[in-house]
Amino acid sequence: MMQTTMLRRETRRLWRLGQLLAHVIVGAVIVHGVFGMLILTRTDREQCRRRALVRWWNRGVLRILNVHLDLEGQIASGVVLFTANHISWLDVPCLRAVVDATFVAKDAVRRWPVIGRMSAQAGTIFLKRGGPNAANETAEQMTWSLARRRPVIVFPEGTTSEGRTVRYFYGRLYQSAVRTHGVVQAIAIAYPHANGAHPHVPFVGDDDLVRHLWRLLNEDRTDVRLVFCAPLAASGHERRALAARSRVQILETLGLMPGSAQSTVPTTAPGQTGC
């Protein structure tokens, strides 16, 4: 019986791997073919179509990996800086599948096969770590995007965690929301599991992407909980206070902080976002 179960799991894993490789090839065609044609036109409609293709491709990744999204709350619209806790590279396709926004990602992502090129064509802002003005340059690009009413998603921790806590939120990138009089909406990400924190989803430390993906391919099903917290008005508030408050919102939502924190930052009415 045990050998039969193992055989079924390995068969399923190889089947999913084949599907994923085919999907990556489709992504390569989109990046080098379709995007090559769309880049010739700069109309809002064509840009929207490009982002829609990216969302479609990411939804395909989730389908192949049997990832199920559970959404709570309303997605704010307009000049919105989305800030989320970070557990895995899987956070990105989950968010891309439901939110039409520009991502801020580490510069290393640009070099990932297919995904790097697709991210760049989708308007991702790449953060170069270590440079003296790296954060300021990134904040300027975020400000420019928000000024055009193009929402931005950032992971303020700057790295991933195992999901048992939320690391310190760096406030510098929140300045873009303050400058554009926008709102900050925190997104709490969790991967529910019978043992608490999911043992295979976190992508931390020196974990290898291929090895990590191989583990995920063996998962029967992966559940993801995305909670869109109450938006915070950024205008007139200090960036570090916004960072701290949005972190508290996520901690409270995930049940990682006892009691409730009081905020001096007023909330605004939520809406919907998209093309």
C-alpha cells in the first residue's frame, strides 16, 4: 500500500512538472512574441492587455500546483500602496493572480528565466541592494507609478520568513504613498496547514528555487489565505508610523499579536482595482 501511494505521488509530481514546463514555454512565447508586438504600442489598452496576460499566466502556475486562494476583505482602488508580509516566491503569483499592480522585487529576479523577462515587461520595479541611493531611486519610481494611479505592491520586510512571525517593516518605501496622498493597504498572507506554519511553502535562507519547486510539486493541495486589511490614509502621516501600523494590522490578522493596537492613522473606504 505504501509503495502504491508513493508511486501515485511521484506520478502526480512528474505530471505536474510536465504541465509546468509546457506552461513555461507558453510564457516564453508570450514574453518574446506577444509582448514584442504589444511593446510597439503604448496605449493604456495594450498595457492593460499585457498585464492581463501576466495575470493569466500566474493563475496557470497556481492551477498546475493546485494552489487554492481564499480572499478576505476588499481590494482598494486608486492611488494604493499594497504592503504584504513575505513567506515565499509563491506569494508573487498569488498576488499577481488577483491584484493588478506594479511589483517591487529584488534585482536578482530580473535574471530568472522567463519570469524575469515577464516581470520586467509587466512593469516591475527592481530594487538594487547595496547601492547608496538604491532605496531612494526605488521610492522615486514607486512615486511616479502611484502618481499615474498605478498601484504598487511591496514586501517591506525585505526578505522572507517562515510564516510564524512578521519581521520589521522598513518605512522608506512608504514615502511614495505619503508624497502622492494615497492609501496604504496591508495584505496578510498565510498558508494554513494542520501543523500551523506550512512546512514546505516558506522559501528562506539559502533554499534553492528548483529544490523548493520540486517539494511543492509533491503537495496534494496548497491553501493560501489573502486578507486585505482596512486601507490607511497616508497623507499627513510619517512613513515609519505607516510601516509600523500596517505591520500591526498583519500581525493581528494572522493572530500573531495578542490584543488590538490603536492607530492614529485614519482609514478610507475600500473599493476594487483592475484594468
